[in-house]
Amino acid sequence: MPFHKTLAAGRWQTFSLAEQLGNIGSEVSRALNWRAKQDNEKSFNALARGLELFDLTLSDPRWKGRRKELARSREVMCDFLVGDNQYGSTPKTLLAYFDAFAIAVRR
């Protein structure tokens, strides 16, 4: 059962790529904030919501040529939040990546 029912029902495909990644970044930010507060359950739930949004983005046919980049972004997020952090990410670098999209949308 999807967390974001209306988005999963097709509304997500009405968003631009920057809007999609900015919204994913919101869930990443929540996951990082809850992780810093050592609330693993809430951090995991935010991660799960972010993964759902990533999967919706990856299934969006408009981004067919960008799937490799999007999948790598998803991989880096997972590597940091639940993996071994092989990419050497930090909360600052993750947020900087996603915040750039949120800022672009506001302009």
C-alpha cells in the first residue's frame, strides 16, 4: 500500500523533475533529522516514503534517459542511511544535492 496514494495514482507524473527531487529531498531531510534524534523508526519511515517517491520518479517515462542518474542518487541515499556509506556521503552533501532542486523550483 503506497504512502503517497494520490501521488502514486498519477499526480506524481504532473510534477517536473526538480519538483519530484525536491519532494524526495524533504523525505531525506526528515530521515536525517530523525536519525540525528536517534528515532530509528521515524527515520526508517521517512526513508521508506523517500524510496517510494524515488521509485515513482524512476517509473516516470519522461525521465527514461536519466534513469541511471536517478538510480545512482537513490543508491547513494540508501548507502548513507542504511548501508556502509561507501560513497562517503554526509548529511550536508545529501541535503545540498536535493536542496538544489527545491531552490530551482522556487525560482
